[in-house]
Amino acid sequence: MRLFAIWCERARSNDKNGTEHDRNAPSVVSLEATRMMSSDDGESEQWINLVDLDAIPDPLDKADECRFFFELIEKESDARRFRWLVSAFFGAAYSFFEIAALSAYHKFSHPKTGDPMADEADLKLLRRYVRIVQNVNNPSFVKTSGLHPTIEELYKLRRANTHHSPLTVMATNTDLPEGFHFGYVAGEGVPALRFCRTVMELVEQVSHELRDNL
């Protein structure tokens, strides 16, 4: 994993020089990097020299993206804008688990062949929340589905919102956004902000545990 090694060396150098490096700097190698590092040394070296490491976000950056949208959701009292923000939050939360699963399968490289190697500890952790399937004929194709009850509901809401119709959000009282519920039938809605808060807590919990595995 030469690209990761270069980043680690740069981080150590920054520490020695008293320069704080970004906590979201890349902690795993991209799929493209993995492919290039399995090629001949000349091509690999040329590719590495072109890479701007600061431009490559940590896959767990999606947890921060979730937090960004959630903090906006907590302050939004307009039903339409609330719905739009929740839609973005759902997309970020879904992407968090999808990218975390893909990254877990490609976290390491075989020292001789350069082929991707999975981090079984990360996969074990993620499988407490989502089901994970890797296509044996296309290892770069990894899909997740909800397993934890909250994450399962998140996936259902996101899928319906993405492929069928926008989220339905109703104001059940004047205490907004707490009073916003998913649904359109009085007395049968689900408290929207409470649900998003639970999702946010789970995303941050998983993110922290994954970072502990680094």
C-alpha cells in the first residue's frame, strides 16, 4: 500500500514540524490506487506523483456529511425545506454504510499481488447494522441492506424517496421541527426529527468504532 505509506510518512513529518494534519486525511487506498499499485513500478510511481492526497477524503467523511445535514434539520421549521434536508441526510447516511462496506473489502493490499484484502474486523462490525453482499465476479461491487431495525427503516424511506415519491411530512403541532412527522394521516405519523436523531447516533457510533480499528 505505497500510497497509504506515503501519506503516513507525510503525516509523521507534519507532526515533527508542528503542523496539524487533517483528521479526515485518507486512511484507506482508493480502488484506483489499488489497481495502479499492482501495475509495474514505473506506471505506479508516475501515478502517485500526480495524486493530490489532500483531495482524497476519508471514506468516513460521510459521517461528517450526515452531521452537517442533521444540524440543519434540527433548526428547520419550514416543511418543504425540512423535507429536502431530510432527503439529503438519508442519502448521506445510506452512502456512509455503502462506502464503509466497500472500503472494508479493499482496506488492505496483498503484499505480493496487490490484490485487495478485506478487513474482517470492520466487516464484522458493519454486519451488526447492515447485510453486506460482494459480487464474486466483480469485487468492486458491494451492496448493503438494512439489518438493524432503525437502519432497515432508513433504507426503506430512502429507497421510496429516491425511486417512488418525495417524503411525506406533516406538522402535528406548532413546536417545529419536533412536531414534524413522516406520513400524511393524522395520528399515524412517525416523529421525523426523533428518527433522524437515532440514525445520526448510530452513524456516529459506527464511525467511531471504525476509526478505532484503524
